[in-house]
Amino acid sequence: MVNFSATSASERRFMPPAVAVSTVAFALHPPVDANIADPNSGEVISTWGEYAGHEGAREENLTTLWLPLVRRTRPPFDGRWALPGGPIPWDEDLDQTAARTLHEAVLRSPGYLEQLYTFGATSRSATAQRLVTVAYWGLYGELDLRTVPTTESSRDVAGDVASATQDAVTEFSQTLVSSADANVAWFSIDHLPDLAFDHSDIVDYAVWRLRQRTEYSMVAHRFLGEEFTMAQMRRVHEAILGEQIDPANFRRDMLAQGQLFDTGRVEHGTPHRPARLYRFKDQPES
């Protein structure tokens, strides 16, 4: 292995850069077993299963997206949070490395993964060797989040927590916190800690791209199940855009686009008047 710190400036000019991937993975909320960390201290405070059970927690996070971060355990930026990713092994394609490193962090595969942009400024490396990062973005829909983590037994964790009492949720959450990797946690995109390297720039660019796509396509469908209510679809748009949307105007605009099909069915098990269920007429392009 080459010791780049021992090479001269003239020698580094002819050395190849290191290549890595980093992935920004968005979700409307973390998986139920995922760690939630304080953006100020960086310490894990609970799991989403416990956090979401607190009064008002879901309402206060209706207009935000969440993403997973990994805490670095070695220099540079030891102890800082960073995007999932890593160097490219010789026997993996870029897509494979992005998918593998994201799955290692989240324990679930995203429903959508795409190459986003390449970051290669000469000043972005914290070491002597130049670093080029190929950034990806991924989207976790509701069905993806309900998938049983690969290291857990085959059971519906989300269903267990949703139907449990608050004490049972807390006990289950505490067990997960003690056994889960404390160096992986989810953060709201509106409350991120100071990130390692230039990963804040990567997140900002990914958020900008996602919001641009929401304006001209139906990328929001990737966050939804096969069938959904108009309110659920509006919630996705509000989370992506980071602001509330007038329900009546949103409904009129969505129906005017002609991409939604009224299934004739309504949702079940709600304490209020059941809402109509829709689906997309075709799988839209991203």
C-alpha cells in the first residue's frame, strides 16, 4: 500500500485518486427498529418505535424527510457522522458498492437507487491522496421500511410495535437500542449534525434534486404503497418540499394531471370518515 503522506507534492501529481461511494437515502420516517440520535450531541436517544410513540412526535415531523448516517470510528473526522458508503473494492461495480454499504447501515434494501453526481474537487480530501466520490441517492418506501431487517428473525417487527401497548413499545425499543449498532442512526434532514468531509454538500444537492423531480414527475410514488389516499400523497409532497400544502389545491392539481386512478375502495380501520384509495395508472418515470 502506498503511503501518500510520505510522497512529495510532485509525486502526488501522477498518482491516481481514491474512488469511493456515498449514498443519501431518504424516507418519510426511519424503520421502527432504527436508532434516533440527537443532532447536537450525536448520541443515540431512542429507536423510532419509541420516539414515534411520544405525543406530538409524528405531527412535528410531517414536513421532513429522514436519512441514515454512520458515525466514523477512525481519523479523519473520528466521531463525526457521515453518509453510508466507502471505497470501491476491485471486484464490485459502483452500483453494487452503493447498494451493499447502504444495506449494511439500514439492514434493508431501498426500493430505488440511482447515481446522483460525482464530487471530485481537489480540495475535498482530508488526506494526502485525492478522493473522488460517486454519490448515489436512494428512496425507502413504506413497504421497504416494513421489511424485516436481515439480522433479525423473520417476523413483522412494525406490526408488533404498532399493535403493542406503550410499555411494550418502550421495552422493545430499549432492547433494540442495546443490541443495535450505535454508530448508525437516522436524522431529520432539517436537523443534521456537522457531517464529515463535504457530505453536507452532498445531502444539500440530493435534497435539491429530489425537490426538482417532485416538480416535474411523480417520483413521490416511490414513497407510497400500491394504493394510497390523497392525504397520504400530500404528506409525501409536504415532506419532500418541507412545507405544508393546501389540501383542496393539492387534490385539484393531482387529479388534473390525469395520472391517478380511483380504485372505488376506501381505507379501513380509521376513526374518521374513510378516505378514497387511489393508485397510479402507470408506473411513472422518475
